[in-house]
Amino acid sequence: MDTLLTAEIAANAPRYRRRSSTFIDGIHDVSVDEGNMAPAQLYSTMSGRLFHSGRIAIVMVGLPARGKTHICVSMARYLQWLGVKTRIFHLGDYRRATVGEGGQVPQDYFYPNASPTSVMLRQKILKKCREDIYAWLNHENGQVAIYDAVNPTAAGRRALAKEFAKHDVQTLYLESFVDDEEILKENARNVKISSPDFHGMDPNEAAERYLARINTKIPVFETMQEEELNYVKMINAGQAFFYNNVSFNYLSHRIVFYLTNLHIKSRTTFFVRAGVATEEDSYKADAPLSEEGKSYALKMTETLLRHREQERKQLSERAGQEVPLRPLTVWTSTRLRTIQTGDPLKEKGYKVRQRSQMSQINPGVCEKLSERAIRSLYPEEVEKHELDPYHHRYPRAESYHDLAVRLEPIILELEREQNDLLIIAHESVLRVLYAYLMHCSTRDIPKLKFPRDEIIEIIPAAYQNDAKRIHIPGLDPSTVPGSPEDIRILVPGSPPGAGLPAIPGLSTPPESGAAESSAPVSITVARPPEKVVNTAKEMVADKVADED
Amino acid sequence: MGGPKTNGIGVQVEDTKICVVMVGLPARGKSYIAQKAQRYLKWLSIPAATFNVGNYRRNDSPHPSADFFDTNNAEGERKRRAAAAAAIADMLKWFKSGGVVGILDATNSTKERRKWVLDTVTKEGVEVIFVESKCDDEELIMANIRDVKTTSPDYQGQDPEKAALDFRTRIRNYEKVYRTINADGDEDDLTYLKIMNVGKQVIINRIRDYLQSRIVYYLMNLHIRPRSVWLSRHGESMLNLEGRIGGDAGLSLRGQEYARKLPELVLESVGSDRPLTVWTSTLKRTIATARHLPAHYNQLQWKALDELDAGVCDGMTYQEIADMYPEDFQARDEDKYNYRYRGGESYRDVVIRLEPIIMELERSEDILIISHQAVIRCIYAYFMQKTQEESPWVPVPLHTLMKLTPRAYGTEVQTYKANIKAVSTWRGKGSTAKHEDPSPDGGV
């Protein structure tokens, strides 16, 4: 497996320093581009650290199959979104890289009275991992290092906190404690039983065997009770939390807040655009849906419900019994066109909530101005915009960054929601929410495209989310394209790229008379990249014997 | 877990109503927490109200002595129970009229009492979250007793020393029966937040929805170290001179003078050169107002502090608005808090976008905010608990620095005038005047 090989080479190369402990995706592979701020980052500092919180090691505690990896990845996604420079260090990756492919750690590796060779091996692996953590925090402007390991003993944790303190790093322990048998088995079933060891075995039996194996391999585990340490104990996957606050800072509270909204149930999120309005190019006029817009709303509803019914049937077949649908909740903004797009669903009895935070990006002075006019009125702004389309705001307008900050409460509710969720919003809002779930960089966000004839479905997975596109048939092609770029507002009938070379971020109203001539010819709809680098399944299979 | 009810075909009907039930011995800061939570929620336009059982009990027994609270005192027990029942009955009535978060401020110190409250309230379809403040720090408790309780209506006109003594006996009577939540492991099904020793240890159990997590997060961010918040509008702008709203103009000459005077005003108010953190909006006039502040003050710009967006009316005078959009002008005066300018914002919208600012403010210490009339009104309303009817009309004169110091039962305000002339931008209901003087008792 490629990732493993690379990891192995890296671990053994004396001068090589890993950028993270895996080589997988955007969450794990942090961008080295220093000037690039995170989507919802409020400000930047010389040190690259935020909230006056200093450098923090978040140290995971918990036996395998306690969902530590899920917590690490979700937390890292959220912190990176806030602009906190965060990296995850999975100790297991170092162990695997050190013992080599197919290698095994000695039987007594986790025993308290292990043999000297086992202790030496353990030390070697730990040392390599810690060195990388220090390199990240000391030399690469990292602020948070998430250290994913079992850390089973109180003595070990005390020593670790002392060592980090010596390096001027604050430690926050995060224990995932599970004593609910059901949750344990569920976790074991979901992640671990694809291992060849359990091939062909009844899933329940495999889960039990697996859990029993953990207990023999790691005989000593002490849950956290150390009064002098900062720790958060997440009990039974978020059912309860206990925290011991010696010196919590803002970030720690923020993390607890985030965790109280996290759940481990699987559910999907759908994104769709609002239908075409009567005054499509006006931000200020809160125009109602046009006839095409209403027809779009009906077709979208039909497609979505059909799709959900299909999924349910498939699930039922696989399970061998009828599976009920997860409830669906609909969120719209407070803009008429999004509310009206949700009306057919509302009439069918689905719950529709209006969220004022979800209103579209404000185009400010650019509204209704022709490209030429903007170029001549604000030449400097156009230049600045080209340099940084994510953060730049035209006079009186909002930038994407402003939008991301405004959407923060929505993002937390998105994490909390246990129902399936349909979000009907302006493309600018979809870009930002999609970017959160799929971890897109700020350079790409303004360019993401959401054509009207597609419903985007996001399905959560262990390491990274999956995105799927569902085609809505039978739409008038002129209403399909996404608004070309950034805050540019769609003008029906003008194919992208017509006329002047496009200025990023500006609208291209039709030249007089041009509108009719260029009408609904065939339009090549720019499809968004299927942005899924999901090698997660292999990754999980690879981590099957994961008892780090 | 008692998740939300669904009807099986994926349609869900629900409207969250939450009863926050305070738990804890007297003098543990329950009322402080209740007050703050109520103020915060109301400010977010979430209908919230506190029902203090003590107030109900006082109708019946205005100045009880400590043995009234002895569990062996059957008469006292009966009266206290009746007071709790009356408070809950009123709360349930209030929920029916549209209440969302009701806070029951009482000791609720026994399992039986909690179960009774839980049953009574959940029967009416209201979720319950218990919030317990548990504190064993003698010194803190004594400070609390002296500060708050000796001024309590229960001890009005009594010798403070005697009152404190009596109050401690009262606490001891409560201690006899007090059980902390889930002490015996049989209250694990409750949704609760237990704050121990002023936040040193916290237990959060079975949070069931976002609003609950929001309340919990807010309570976690509270701190009780003394601090102040300073508020100032930007100096007079060129558009202020013309009586135009919004825009992104620079400062007038007098506005620039204010910017130069501001450091002195701040120094006078702070009383030392300890640095403040300065938050401005992203508009020219606030940044220019902050430019002469000492270099060791950290300055941050927040988009969230930008002035209320007047949409199509941006840059107009009130007269022009009344001429061009007469209906809108009238609609705005009728419900200024909810009125949203065409293509712009309402006060309600501004409050929503200020949410992260308030959270930052609560956890921070000394902050100076330089922002705009509508935004300062909203922040002021948060601290002073102004209603939605009042807050959009609060006079916030130019060239004036305000210092807000939160105290146990309310916020103290001091104002510092720069004595630099500026136009008035306050406007009375129905008026289209460019520069109008606020009511005679004006100023905040």
C-alpha cells in the first residue's frame, strides 16, 4: 500500500520530517502556504497562533474502538476551519512504520512489566512521534498538536504533561470513555471487522472477539482522575462530559462546546440552490420565484424524495427488513426565493426552518454594475480581488471570509443535527458549507460550482466525507449553470465566458441586445470536481490491528 | 435517549421549550447565573424569563428566620412547596403564551423535589435542563453572603451581622437534606450541567439539542473576575454632518479631534496604563478613531462590528427616506427592532451577527469597542437588559466614552464626555430632522 510505504520510508529517513502522520487528505496534510488563512479565521497573528491561547497539545486517552480517530478528525476539521493550525499525530502510524509492513509488536508491548526490548521499541516509537510534534509546534508555527494514542496510565500521562510543559506547551487531555456495551460493539463492528482475522465471521462474534483481544493486549487502563491535569472526559460518545479545569483557555472551552454538538450517528446532508427568481440579478430586491423557479422547486423535491426512497429500499434489502427513513429537516435562508423553493416540501409536511444567518453574500457596490463600470470605478479593488478572492471585499460588500464567520452557528447546528438535512441556499452559502464538510482550501471556495440540476449529497465517512451528485432531470438548461464565480450574479442567457474576459468576482450583465441572440444555446455546464480523495476505506482496513 | 418525536415518514414536528432548573445551596451564585443566562437569551430574541421561588414565598412570609427553612418545620415546608408550585404554574402559563426558556431559580436541593419539578414540567412538553452550582470554598461563600444576601429583601432593615449569622443557619438547614445531582447514580437520565467550585470541574450530561449546548457553552465562558468594557462611537463623520446614514466616510475635523482626544479620555477612565484590547469595525471612521491610541494596545477589526446595513437607504437622509419610501419609513418607526431595510439589515439581524462578539466579550477582560450607533445600542442593550422596544431608540451621543462594569445584579455605567462638539444623530419616532436633540433626560 502506497501510503504505508511512504510512511515507512519517512519514518526511517533520518532528516525527513513528516507534515503529519498520514499522507491522506486535507485534514491530515496541512497546507504549508503561510499566507493562506483558514475559511473562518478571524485574524492572523505574527506567530500564527490565535485566541492568545499559546501552544496546545491535545492528548487523546482511551482504548481502541472508543472512536478516538473520529473525534480527532472532526475536531481537527473544526479547529482548522477556525484558523487554528492543527495537526494530528496518530501514534499507530509511527508504530506501523517502525515495525515495518506485516510486522508485529511483541506480545508484551503494552504490558506494564514489559521486557527491556519491548520497552526500548516503545521508547523509539514514542520518541520519533514526539520529535515531530515538537517540530510542528516549535518550528512550523503550529498551535495545536493532536496526539492520538492510548495513553493508558496515569503515571504516563503525568510524565507527558511535565515533558510538554518543559517545552512550554500546554496539555489538554481528551479521554473517550465508553462503558456502554452497545456503543463498543457498534464501533468494533463498523471499523474493525473488515480485518482478515475476522473474515467470514458473524459480525457480533467478531466484535466481541476483537474487544476481548484489546483487553488481553492492553491489560492496564486507568481512566483519568488526575486532579492536577486539564482534561475533558467524553463519556459514551457524548452522552456526558466531565471536565477538570486547571487552566482552561478560550480554545479549551470552544472545543468542549464543539464536542457537545458532535455525535457519531451517520446521516446525510443535501445541498441545493434556490430556484430562479423574477429579478435574478438583484441582491437588494428580495424577489419571489419566477415560473421556472417554481417548476424547479417541484422537480427538485420530486428527485430528492425519489432518491431517498431508493436509498431506503436498498438499505432495507441489505438489512433484510424494512428500514424506516431518517427524518428530513429543511433549512432555508430568510430570502424569499429560498423559502419558496422549500414550499413543496413544506406542503408535504416536512419541517422547514428559516435561518437568517444563511442569507447570501452581500455584493455591496458591485450590485447591478456592469463589469466595465466596476473596472473603471474600482480598478484597485479589482486588482486586490484577483490576488485574494476569498478575503477581499468590494466596498460595502461581504467577503467569503465574512460569510464563513457569519455561518459559524449554522456549522455547529449542522454537526448536531441528527436528521437528514436539506439546505436550500444561495450558491455562495453552499460553497462555504460544502467547504467545511469537504475541507476545501480558501483558494478553491470561491470557485466551487453548484449547477442547479444537481443535488449534492454529503455522506460522512471515517476519515473524510464523501460527496455524491444526484441529477435533477428536465430543467430548462438556461437556469442550470452556477453563478460563474465568486459574487458574480447569474444573468440568465449569458453563457459563461462570453464577451469580455471574465474578471473574477464581477458580474457580466448582458450587453444591450446581446441577451436575445445568445439565448439558450447549448451550455457546457462546468461540473465541479468530484472532490473526494477518499482512500479512507483502505486506510481503515490498514488500521485494523490498531492497538496503539 | 429520548430523542425528538417523529411520525415515521420522515416528517418531524417540534418546538423546543426548555426549563432551566437551578440547583444548589444558597449563596452559590445561582441567581447570578440565572440572571446572566436570562439576559443573554433575551438579547438573542429567545423569549426567556426567570421565576424566583423566593419571591413567591415572600408574598406569604416576607421576613422568615432560619428555622422556617428547617425540614422539621412542617409549616415552613408546606409554604415553600406552595411557593414552588405557584412559580411553576406561572412558568407553564408563560410557556403557553410563547415562552421558550424559563429559568426556575430555587435551591431544588433534594432528589424528590427535582423529580417533582421534572414530572410537572415534562408533562407539559417542556424539556428540562438542571444547572447546579456546587461550591465548597468557604471564603467564596462568605463573600457571596456578605455582598448579596445581607441586602436581600428577607433581611431588610436588619443588622447585617445578625442577618449573615441567620443566613448561615438557613444554609445549614438546607445542607441537612441537600443531595447533589446524581450523587447516588440514579439521576443519570437527567439533562444537567454541574458546575463545581466556580468552574474548576464541570459535568455536562445528556445535552439534547443545540439550544441547550448554547446555554451550556455560554455558562462555561462566564467568569467572575472584575473587568470593564468601554464603548465609543467613531468620531463625527462627514456623512454625520450632512445627516446621512450609513456609508463609509472619513472623519470630520471635529471627528479627528475626538480621535486625538480619545487616548486621554481612556487613560482617565482606566486609571492606569494597563493596555486594553481595542476592537473596531472594518469601516474607515472607526479605524481612524482608534489610530491615536497607544501602540501597546492590541487592535482588531471585526466585520461583525460594522454599522447596521441600511440597504437601499444607505447614504440617504431621513427626509429622503421618508420621501422615497414613505411606507417603509413608517413601518420602521412602528417596529424599529424588526424592520429590515430593503436589501439591508434589521436590529435583530445585527444582534445575531454580534453573537460571537458577546461570547468573546464574556470571556475576555478589558476591551474597548469603537463602533457605530446601532451596534453600540445592541451591545449596550445586552449589558443593560434593554427590551427590543427600547434598544433601537437609546441615545448614544457622539464623542462620548462609556464604561460598563458588570456587577452581581446589573451593570454600572460611567460616561466620559470629550467636550468636542458634534452633531446629534439621534432621531425621535416619526421625525425626519437631520440633527435632533434626544429627550431632556437623554444621554445614557
